[in-house]
Amino acid sequence: MKLVALNFFYQTGDYGYTLWLPSILKNLTGTNMAGVGLLAAIPFDLPLFWGYMRFRGSATVQENAVCG
């Protein structure tokens, strides 16, 4: 039952984030759809950038050994 509740809240949050965020951004900024799309893509692009920089930093210091 806990997994059902977890899935329900995950799906509700995902629905709200992907569908309501662009409309909220459009109302707040007043930009066109291309600008809203770029603004809405920022939360998805930041983890990619962060992961790349983290990987690059660990490869530089040679911390990328899996088990010692």
C-alpha cells in the first residue's frame, strides 16, 4: 500500500511539474513559447551539467576507482 501511495504522489508531482510549470512561466515572464521552453528545460539541464562536472573532477583527481 505504501508503494501505491508513493507512486500516486510521484505521478501527481510529475504531472504538475511538466504541465503546470510552463503555463506558470508563461504567465510570469510573458515570453513566447520558445522562451518558456528554454526556461522550463533549466531544471532538467542542471543535473546533467552537475554530473558532468562531478565526473570530470573525480577523473582529474583519480577518484574513479570502484572498489579501492
